[in-house]
Amino acid sequence: MSRGLKKAEALRPGSHVAYVFASTPEKQTMLFQLCEQAVSTHNSYLLYISGKQGVKGIRLSLKDVGFDVAFFERARQFKIVDSEEWFLSSGRQRSFKSNEELMNQIAGVASEALSVGYPYATIVSETDSLVRKGFYSKYLELDEHIGTTLHNVKVALVCAFDQRELEAAGAKSYREDILKAHSAVL
């Protein structure tokens, strides 16, 4: 993929970047470095939206690499949420929330960051479980919408895509789709 970007540039307010990975260790190496930079170097609030590894799995994996989860949670600087809870409606028939509702959630994260003393929020969003459940096109619609509105919100957004899940879902043009919907690819 082209339009590469340095990791530090990915964490500026208003940035909306993608990262495509081929394995869990590859994902964790990049995303966990971004998490550390977000809270330490950039002093931003960090929301991690976990995919198929789940909230508990991400928490344990972050601890394994030395990320002090409890410290940053106590400082009200870090939170992990489940992607299905974040992106999908509750109820028997789960559907993808509207772009408006999701943008309101993102704005709420930015407001929360500011209210507890951080200059902006960084959101890391894993998409693997959403792609697996058939919500790839809905996520792309959201990504395109975000691309036109994120500059108004004090948020840096990193969307992480599992190449294996995209290929299994038959997303043949995912490289072009992702390039089109994001300002850059890590």
C-alpha cells in the first residue's frame, strides 16, 4: 500500500489513518507502539476498540509488552471497549449504528479527553470481528464519512484491518477501498 506515514504523524488530531496487518504479532507490534506513543509521547487520551481478541485479550497482551494498563486507566487516560458494543446496536438483531450516532460517540470521546485534561483523543479501532460478521461495507461507509468530518473533532483515528479477514470476506478491492477512505496508510 502506498501513502505511507510515520507513526508519530498518525497521532495528530484530525488524522484518520489505516493499518493493514497479516498476523496478530504484526498487529500488536504496530498498534501497541502507537498506544504507548499516544499516552506517553503525545499525552493524549486513548480509546482502544478491540476486535476478535476481545477486551481481556488486549488488556493481557498490552500488559505482556509492558504497557501499564492499570496506571493509565487510573489516570483516566485509557479505556478498552469491545468493537461490537461500540459499533453495533443492542438487541436481538444487531445492526451497524448510523454514521451520525458513531460520530456522536467519537465526539463524546474527544469531550471526555478534554474534560479530564488531555488535549485530544486517540482511537485505535480493530475491525476484524466486524469484517467477519459482514459489516465491512458499513465500516467503509463510516470511514468515508469520518474522512469528511474528523477534522472538526479533536481525535486521531487509527483503523486496523486484518488482511486475512478481508480476504476471507471476499473484499477483493480492499486495498483501494482503504486508501480511498483514509488520509494515509501506515
